Amino acid sequence: MGTISARVPEDLEAELEAYLDEERLDRSTAVRKPLSEGLESWYREQALERFANGELSLTRAADLADLSIWEFADLVEDTDAAWVSGDHLEADLDEL
């Protein structure tokens, strides 16, 4: 496992300390968990944005978001993004 070192403002460090006390985590786990969740969220946002822009098919966007096609379709529906177009439909059918 790699090591990452970062300088953080004192107020953020205080929030991290409160978080690890509340969750009863060691410092490494307390940093890894939100970092992992943040990256997961970032990938989903990227997948949604690239899908909405027509850069990715539904299948490819679901892969990027690390979700099933149905989970990603639900996510798209929750964001009220229009997602059915002829190009997307053809690309998704070709991938099936």
C-alpha cells in the first residue's frame, strides 16, 4: 500500500480529529474512507457529465461510475438529465 502525505489547514485537521473520534477510527482509516468516497463521487460525476455530453454511451458511463447499467440509469434519472438519443441507443445496442 502506498503512502500519501498532505498538509492541511488546522481547521480541517481539527475536523478530521473529530471525525476519527466520532467514528472510532485510526488516522489512516479516517483519511482513506472520505478520500475513497470522494473519488467514487468524482467518477460518478464525470460519468454523468460525459454521458450527458454524448461522449460516453450508457454502458461505458456505467463502467466509469463503477455501477451496473441499471444503477447508472437510475442515477441519470435522479439528475433529470435527458439521456435517450439515437446515438446513445445505437451505441448501447451495439455493446449488448
